[in-house]
Amino acid sequence: MGNNKKKEVFVNLTKTDTVVAIDEKILPGSLVFDSLNPFPGYYHEGPTESKPIYIYLVLARQYPLEEIIRATQNIEKEYNINFDAGKGYMNIGSEYLNVIRLRHIPQPDMVAKLQEAYQNQGIQFLMNKKLKGKFEVKVKIVKFLVLEELAEGIYLNALDSTFAYLVVPKYMNTETFLKVSMDVKYNWDGHEFDAARASLYTEGKLHEAVRIRSDKMDVEYLSAIRKLFHDKMK
């Protein structure tokens, strides 16, 4: 795969998630959610494996993507750490929240430190709003990724090979995507995977896509999933 073409791509990812508000080891008064099941269609992790950490920091307002990226890069440089931060939007019923989604933070108890670091970069958080319990939410994340083209319409995340993006022929709204992905799952007997709705903007064109998460990412496997999505979209 190392000789395949790599490109930087602007990605929109839309998914559902189950989150819970946390109140320990965070900035006092802030609203922070932990994802309980970030990949509901993928069950490969064994009982001894740690759950992937996905944290949502709720913002005081909407910030331009460039401000989130600039702040994140400055924090990584200042503290000599690397983590993934995506600008996002979260719907909890009629509630609409602006968020930063954190992944790959070096330590789970770093959330408060990172919140303080973002504040120092001019990013402010929603304060003194309490939400308790578990919530089913709709999340949209926007970010740049470096993707490696394995075959036509099949891309692998160059920095995390457990994620791939499969180009599909047309846009699917939430209801259509749920129906199509369910049809795909019912007719799939291969290695399990989680799917989410996505779009890729590259070389001046928007492409509709499905994000796949799995630990099996060869071209034959991904081509078979892509073909099944194409078939079920007809």
C-alpha cells in the first residue's frame, strides 16, 4: 500500500452516538460528553481491550474551522503532544451544540488540561449548563485527513489504517443511509465493520462516501463492501 497515491481531503462525517455527560477531571462548570459506543456496528474489541476514547467538548459558540485547527496545532507544539481534534455539531433532541471531538489524547485525565490550553488560545466553552444521563445524539464532524487511494473510489486513512472511505454514487439522507446500511449488514457474511455517512471534498469536487471502521482493510474486503452498498442503493 505504501506506493499508493496520498492526498489531503476535506471530510464531513455524520453519525449517531451514545454519549454521557461527565463531571470529573474536566474544567469546572463546563459540559463534556464521553462516547459510550463510538462504533456500534463493530464488536471486534475483546473484553480485555480498552474502549477507544472519544470526548466531546461543548463550545460557547461556533468557531471557524481554521481557528480550531490553529489552536490545536499551537497546543500540540506547546505541550509536545499529538492528538486528533475535529470541529463538530451535536444534536440532542432539539438542542444544537457546537463541539470539539477529541481522539487519541495521550491520557484520559488530560481533558481539563486541554480545555485550559484551548481557553489560552481563545476558544471558550459553554459553562454552567447541566445535562445528566445517557443521550442518543446525531453528530457531524468536519476535518482534514490524509487519505491513501487503494483503488478507484477506495481510500484508507493514511494515519489510522482502521478507517477507510468508500465513494458511493449518490447522497443518502439519514433515513436512507440507515435503511441501506441495514440491508448491507443483512446481506454481509464477512468480517464485521462499522459504517457512517460521509462526504469527501478533493480536487474541486464533492464525493459522497461511506466511512468504514474495521481491523481488516485490504482492497478485496473493501471492494466487496463498496459493491454491496452500490447494489443496495439502486
